[in-house]
Amino acid sequence: MADYTPPKVWTWDKENGGQFASINRPTAGAREEKPLPSGDHPLQLYSLATPNGQKVTIMLEELLAAGHDAEYNAWKISISDGDQFGSGFVDINPNSKIPALLDRSPSGGGDPIRIFESGNILLYLAEKYGAFLPTDLAGRTETLNWLFWQMGAGPYLGGGFGHFYNYAPDKIEYAIDRFSMEVKRHYDLLDQQLADRPFIAGDSYTIADMAIWPWYGNLALGRAYGDANIFLDIASYKNVMRWTEEIDARQAVQRGRIVNKSWGDVQLAERHSAADVNAALARTA
């Protein structure tokens, strides 16, 4: 690979290669006028079944399974087509990243509330419905420790390891080694954390598990970045694998994982009722 000397001042004058090069720009804001669709339910989710998107659909399906009135419409945002730069989406999330949620009937009334950043959506829903977040100070704090850990650690797994191992146009040994080392440290950390407790934050299944599993669980099961689970020898992290498989077996996780999914064997681009999920799962039964 040719040596590269950074210029004194960086400027963007060409696509940098890779799968999403055609939509990446160093500017924020809407690129076109494009209103968002809207359904009948108070909660309107605009997302895609990436790990960050799955966090929220898993949470919503878990809330429904637990008997909460958390019905929602889920609309697919095609990030490869640039839907996230439409004016309607930018109004909800000025950062143009999925997922984004609009609550049209917030607790206590008032104007609709926009919620963006997947961790904040999980926290918002947990507080709105009083679920999957301990109420005692110690338990709540421990859960949020791990929720925010994932928010900070995730870019090393996705934008770091995943990008350079699977998406980058060139295989760069230094970059792959650098991020492989960090991701394996994450798995070792999680493995130690899960050695003496069933879930990430303790005895209870919480939003910490819902945040971490779509990234680290899916990868452990071979559902991300090709053969990365073999490359990273994730099977050797026995406690992580136990936790991964137990969460994967949850019905709400199986349901939430396919919402806004438009690839693979089970697809469900939009979700407007439980019947939509039932039908998608039945097609592959």
C-alpha cells in the first residue's frame, strides 16, 4: 500500500471507497425534501435492522410481551439509499443516524417528543413504561454503566473492526490488528462480567442486555462481518456464548430482530401490528 502523508488541512474531494462511500459526506443536514410516513400508533419508529436498530425493536417487542401498551409502527429507513438525509428524518434526528423515534403521546401529554441515539431511546422507553431498568439506585446505576459502556465501545466493534475487516476496500493489517485486539478485550470483559451472573447488570434482564446483545451476540452467532466470529475465536468465551444463546432464544428477541429487515431469509420491511411479525416468521417456519 502506498505511503500517505496527510495534508496540512484536510479537504473532501473524492469518495473514499467502501460500501457506503457514495452517501458519506463531511456535512450534516437534509439533502432533500422528503416527509416521513406515519401510522396509527403513538410510537413511530424510523429504523433499519442493524444492531442499533435491533436494540429498539427488541425493546418494543419485550414491552409488548410483558403486557405494556407499547404498540408501534416501524418504517424502514434505507441508509444505502440515503433516506436518513431526507428532511422528515432530519427533523427527528439531526444527526441522520438510525434509529429515530417519535412519541406522539408522551407521558403527561404535551407536544410529540423526538428521541434519537439508540441508548437514549432504550432509556426513554424504560422510564416511560417502568420496565427493564431497576428502580433501586445501585441496580439502576449498574445497568446504566453497561448501557453507556456499549455506546462507547460499539464504534470500536462496528466502525473500527467491522469496517476494516469486512467493508474497507483494502485490507490494512495495522487497522485490523488494532481493532481485533480491542474487540477481543471487550469479549474478555463481558466474559468475566457474565461469569457469576445471568445477565450483564446482574440477576435481571435489562436494557443493558438489549443494547449489548445485538452487537456482541449477533457477532458471536456468526451473523455479522462474514466469518468474523471464527476469526476472533468468540466460541472460546463460554460465558458470553451462554448469555448470547439464552437471549437469542427469547421470543421477543426473535421478533424484534426481524423488524425493518430487508435482507436474508426472514424479512419485514415495515411493522404495523403483531400480525405483521407473525406472518413474517410463519413464512420461514
